[in-house]
Amino acid sequence: MTTLSRTQKAGNASTMLRPLSVYQADHQVKYLHLQAQLDTLEIQLQKFKQQQSPTVASRN
């Protein structure tokens, strides 16, 4: 599978497509996976805080 990226030629408004290396595509996949994990953990933390809030409020 080849991934393509748009680039501009120096001093010219025309664009051309150039293939990204597999290494770059692999890093992009890993980054997106880590970002999804971070989003999931953030949601879990918010739910945990919401569950803890009524407990703290009832003690006061």
C-alpha cells in the first residue's frame, strides 16, 4: 500500500503527489492509535470523577 502526500514545487503553484515512506505511515498509525487510547483514558477519568463527586458532596 502506498500513501501519497501533496507537495508544492518551489516557486510554482502546481502540486504533485509523492509517496510517503512506509516508516512515516507506520508512525502515523501508531500516533493515531495512541491518540485514541488517550481519548479513551480521558473519558474514563471524567466518568470516574463524576462518580466520585456525589460521594464527596454527601459527606459534607
